[in-house]
Amino acid sequence: MSAKNDFHNRPGTRAGGPSNLARVTPDDSADLSHVSQWIFLGTGGALKVTTAGGQTLTTPELPPGWHLMELSRIHATGTTAGAIMVGW
């Protein structure tokens, strides 16, 4: 099932933080329920992701904390970051 994109008709700038949060277990075959605007990493590390635009890539090591990214999937294989939450 594709991630629902609540932001596809909105301008690219973001004000404030997320209205909704969800814990994420990375999965190689399942999309997020909603396209994220934000991702929180409790433990820093690399992320293998699919963006809202459809690109799949692995980030370099990211520090713990909030990161602004529009994602439709967070893959298990290639992800070393932990305690992941997404916001939209």
C-alpha cells in the first residue's frame, strides 16, 4: 500500500513541527502509512529510505534528533539508526 501524501498540494516550506507522530519499525517491503515531513532518530546512524518522490538511497551517518525529510518508506536493510519516529 502506498503512503498517503497529505502534502502533495502544499507549498514546499514548512512552519512548525509535526501534527502527528508514529513510531517506525523499518521494513523493506511496506510503505509508511503517511508520507513523513519529519523523522526523529533516537540513535544516530545511516538510513536507507524511499523519498516521497520515489528515489531510494542510503544517507550517510545522521546524528540523533529531528531531520526534515519527506519519506514514503524506511528500509530495514541498510538502516543502522534506531528509535525512529516520523511526523506529518
